[in-house]
Amino acid sequence: MASKVQIKGEKRHPVYQWLMSKSLNGISNAEVRWNFTKFLINGEGQWVASYPSSVSPLDLKSPSSCAKGISV
């Protein structure tokens, strides 16, 4: 289980700082607009894409569909 963390504001958790900031992840700025925003991180720990809550995890079946992330 994970504890509740801040995802916005000055007390943003370091993981979300990295996920949401191009200056930290080197790829893209991303925004969490609603619950169930998804982030795709590759096997090397690199940020690949983010997907809004409207995208079902079941729609992310193949590497080619993952490459079509909303924010890249």
C-alpha cells in the first residue's frame, strides 16, 4: 500500500515532480488533471508517455500503441 501524497503545489511528491517536469524527466511536461492519469516508464526508467484518465489501460496492449501516448 502507498500513502496519500501531494501531486500539485509546493509539497508535490518527488516522483510527481519528475513525472510532470520536462526539466527533470528530459522528455515532456505533463499534467495530472483527474484520477487515473497514467504514465508509461520504460525498462531503463525513462519517461515515455502520459495518458489521461479517459484512456483505458486495456487500450495500451502493444509497444506501438504505447508509443502513441498523449504527451510525448
